[in-house]
Amino acid sequence: MSRPAPPRRPAGTPYDAVVLAGGRARRLGGADKPGARVGGRALIGWVGEAVADAARLVVVGPPRPELPHAVVVREDPPGAGPVPALRAGLGEVTAPWTVLLAADLPFLRPAHVAALRDAAARTGAVLVDQDGREQWLAGCWPTGALRAALDGYAGASLRGLLGPLGPDAVALAGGERPPWYDCDTPDALLRAERLSRDPGR
């Protein structure tokens, strides 16, 4: 039996945001990556500001003082990976559209999220970097399609889960502070801090 087509996203349709913030941050030596500060603010604080107009903000990970209004859930077991984390977060989503984000995107802004939402149409949208690579932790998806994809999915790869949904690729201007810039390593975190302090670049 064919599944019903996901709804088109007219302007102003409510969305919920799911931010994955429970990883082990091995490349940062196990540090609290979402709480690391760039430009005077925790990384997860920048991400939360980028989705300030979400109907509901769901954080998958420990409670975050930077986002006291967020709904907080944990994947089982904690640190199990992005697919279990998405499954846990999606359990708290009530809106027809879901914006899925990593917690370590210091240069993501509301305009970038708006561009993803505008591009989502029927199948979803995913941000691509300057080389055209999909950034699976920066996208907008029909909530029903995410739930259907997760139903029975036994893999560990977000690409394997989300790629078959056929999202539109969204290429945005990068420059020195691209919206897909993440802080997976100490060097990346230091560079982000330098860039945040240098408005001339």
C-alpha cells in the first residue's frame, strides 16, 4: 500500500526543532561539546537562537541551562548515536515539520534555517557544503516521513536513513563562517572562536 504524500509546507507552517546534543565528543577528548563557548556563547546557544521561532525545541542530551525552555530527552543508551537520538527526539515532536540539527554549529543563523524550510517542499531539504556534501545534521523534514523511515530501520547511518527520502539539496553562501561549520576538534573550536572575534573577515 502506498504511503500518503507528506504535506507541502506553506509559508508559516509550524515546525519543531530537534537538536542532537548527547554525543561523546571523542575528538574533543570527551569534553562537553555543546557547552563549549564561541563568541561568548555556548555552541548549543547559537543553535537554539537559530530556531527561536520553532513551536517546540527538543534537545536530545543532558539538560542545558542555555536553553531552559527546551524539552529534554535522552537516547537509550546515552551516546548510542544519531539514529537512536533522532528516534528519541522525534517522540517529542508534534509539528508537521521537523528541523534536525547538530548542537555544534556556531555560524548557523535563523536565515539559514528559513532557507532550509523554504526549500523543503514535499520530501525535505538538507544543507550541502561548498563541495556538495550533504550535512545530514542540518535539514528540514516532514515529520511523518521521518517516523516512517525510522519504523523498522536497523542501521546506524543518518545517510542511510535520510538519503532515501530524496531531499532537495540546499547550497548557501559560505565564506569564512559557513552555516555548516561544526566544531568536532579542538582546532576547529579555536578557529571558530578566532572567526567570531574578527568581524572584518
